[in-house]
Amino acid sequence: MTPDATARFAGHNYLSLESFRKNGQGVATPVWFSEECGILYVYSEAASGKIKRIRNNPRVRIAPCDMRGGLRGDYIEATARILEGDEARLADDLLNAKYFLLKRLLAFFAKFRPRPRAWLAIEARAPEVSSGR
């Protein structure tokens, strides 16, 4: 992600992650995120709709938003990939650092209803260059 793309998320706690159904219809969800080296990291339940949609199509759109999904900026095109191993642990550590108390509290309660988690790395895509024809 370019510094300009990353800068639009500075100071925000949520981003709107729009993933796409097989028919092309977008579904937006507000999610917590963290950033390192121009990559945005997100987590969700592994069985969630957004993870299933991203498995089928890594194209997403992202924009800063509030906790209810109210946009705080324009969407940009991005690509998401599901993380495993050390990358997933890094993403979890970054999210724990940013949302320290809240995330740890949610993790505590999640132990009573354990569900597999999935972590995503999201990178902005370079804008398409028009040939002007």
C-alpha cells in the first residue's frame, strides 16, 4: 500500500471492508484493523461471510469508517489474502497492541465459545491507468 493510501486510515479505529459475492454484489462490514509497513491487518471468524467471499475473490474495497460502518472517506480498491502461521500471529499481535484492552476482553469471552479465527492482509491496488481512448 502506498503511503498516501495508508495515511487515509491514520487515526481511525475501523475500516469498511467490502467483499464481493459471486454475483458481484458488494457486502461492506466495519472491522478493526492495524497497519504495518503499508499492509492493513484484519481478523474475523473463519466461517464468516467475508472470509468465504474473500476465498472466492480476493478483490475488496476499503474505506475508513465508524463502528457502525458510516464512511469517513472514499473507498479504494485493494486485495486481501488469508494469513497463516507467523503472518497470522504478527497480525494478531498488531491488533492486540492497537485494541489492547477491548481485544483481550473479547478474546477472553471467546474462550467460552471457541470458533476458529482468520486473519487477513490487505494491500491497496495500484490505480488502473487509462489509455485515454
